[in-house]
Amino acid sequence: MRAALWLLALFGVAVAAALFAGNNQGTLTLYWPPYRIDFSLNMVVLLLVTSFVTVYAALRALAALLELPHQARRWRVQQKERAMHSAMLDALTHMLAGRFIRSRKAALSALVKEEALAAANEKVPHGHHLRALAHMVAAESSHALQDRATRESQLQLALGLAPAGGSAHEQELREGVQMRGARWALDDRDADLALQRLAALPQGAARRTLALRIKLKATRLARQTQDALDTARLLGKHRAFSADAAQSIVRGLAIELINSAHDPSQLQQTWQQLEQLERNMPELAIHATQRLVNLGGEPAQARAWLVPVWERMVQLPNALPDHHALKLVRALESGLDTLDAAWLARIESAQLANPRDARLQYLAGVACLKRQLWGKAQQLLTQAIPHLTDAGLRASAWRHLAALAERRNDGEAAAEAWKKAALAH
């Protein structure tokens, strides 16, 4: 369509020129005493156009001739820039391919080419950033080659090219260099240096997922369990891990924190510092309870920590895994000597609500035994034994029945119970 319009316009111009020139009778007279020269108007117009075109072409040719030295200089600079960028690309390619010696050599070559351009007063607009990246590639390759001295020198050079108070791009570059340096320190098992470099980051950069991942590993390496737990919580909120992985990491760190307590008061303080969701985890509640009992804490306090887990097992029998339910029964059994009326009512109500649950029958039987309700204890333990899948609980039930038989002076039944208790393991 555009070509057709141009063709129509060309025909229009041709027709207009033909109409103007064909019927133009005008003349132009030039007086040059004692001469007189007559020109047709068409000839004059043609001469003017021809002269304009000739002068314009001559000026353009002269400008092109004068521009040749500048073009040659620009061409040489472009060739040097292309060589510099080619060396930088080779450095990145070799680094990704695992050829670290060649990568470092290419990065240093790119630096030399950039310095040559700067010495010739031909500064590349982005040469400042390219130098910093070349230093980082050389440092990364040196880190892979276990050349820590070269790595640290290249790292400091890169930091010097990205000042803290620079532009936004320079600030981003500096943060990346600091994070990478922290990662290298972590690979060297130097947790203190890694945390020191992370602490130098601005607040916003320090809360990025990459920085938090490095901090989590560094704090775990430095045995700073509380800081590691706080970092794992942040990573979970940022969805840096899957839900199961985040829960597993938090659970492991919380267990480490519980194990680090050396007395009941310290353990209670640690327990209060945990979030409610963490205190409701069966593994943590049971482990904290056992730890409190081992440290000589109050059994009533220990049982209070088990209330959410107990309610979960009673209300949703299949929601709690078997090994967790078994640990819960064991934890409660260890404190039945000081069992209060409220917990006894809980156990009896749970057993009546779930009469087919052998573990609840066993626990209720042991509770009755501690309360000296011999008949009811024997009945519940006898009913629970055939359905107990855990060998330890089954052996313990037989031992309790043997003790009851000895109490009523039934030697034969006691011997049989002790025999089955030994075979149950």
C-alpha cells in the first residue's frame, strides 16, 4: 500500500513538472556589459538544482573524508571492547564448565584489556561494573581451586569497585559480593566470618532468601541455635522450603534448643520462647516433657505440656502417628506416680470413648494400678495385651500382671506372667 502511494505521488510530481516546463515561456536575461545573455526559465531552474546537488555532494564527501580518522579510532576501540567482552564471556563459560584455571585467566585478561582502554582515555561506560564482575569471576574460580589468598584479594578489589554509598546498581553489586563472600566463608567452615559479612548487609538485603539461607547454615555451624531457629522461621514464612521441610528444620532446631537447657527453669524459659504452633508439635511436646522429667522438673508441669498432644490423639485417633502415640503413652506412664485427679479423669474418659485402643487401655490399667485399684487394673491390662503391637508395652503389661499376681500370692500366675514378659521382648 505504501509503495502504491509513493508511485502515485511520483506520477503526480512528474505531471506537475511537465505542465510547468512544457508551457513555460519565461526567460531570464543576464546583462554583462557589453554582453547580454538570455536563458530560458527551465534552464535556470535545472542549473540551480544541479548546482545545489553538486555542492551538497561535495560537502558530504568532504565531511566523510574528515571523519575517516575518527571512524578508524572508533573501530579500533570497538575491536578492543569486543575482545574485552569476549574474554569476559570466555571466563563465565569456563567457570560454568568447571575449567577454573582457564576461567581465572580469561577474567584477568578482561581486566587487562579494560585497563588498556582506560589508559588510552577510551573508558567503557560500563567498564566499572565489568571490572567488578571480572574480579568476582576470578575470586569464584580461585575459591574452587582452594586458592584463598587470591580469592580474598579479588574479593576486596570487587568491594572497592562497589562503594557502600554508590548508586543503586553499585549497591546491588556490593550486596551480591558480600553474600558471595559469606558463602565462601561458610564453605571454609568459618561461621564467624560468614555471619560478620552478613551483618554488614543492609537490613533489606539481609532478609532476602539467599542471605537467610546462608545465615541459617552459619548459625547452625556456630551452634547459635536460637538465631538459627529464628532464621528458619523467617525462611518458612518466605516459603523458601516446602511446608514439610520447614517444619522438619524448625522441629530439629527446637529439639536442639531444648537439649541445651541444663535445669528446669531454663527449659521452661526455652519452652515459652517457642511459638504456639511449635509447642503443639507432638515430637517437641513429648521430648520437652521427657527432658523436664530427666532434669528433675515438676511432673504436673510436664503433663501440662502434653495436653494439646493428648487431646489431638483422643479426638483424632488416626491423626497421630503410632510412634508418637507410643512416646506419649510412655511419657505419661513415667509420671503416673504423681497423677492428679484431673489427669486420671482424662485417661478414663479417653479409654471409655475409645474402648478398642489398646494403648489407652494399657495406660488406664497402669493408672488404676498406681491408684491401688487392683481388680480394674488387672482387667484393663488383660484386655489390652492381645491388641498391643509394641513389644515393649506388651512386656511391661505382663510385668504389671506378674506384680499383681504376686500381690495376691498366686505364684503360678506370676511365673507365667514373668515368662511371657521375657518372651515379649
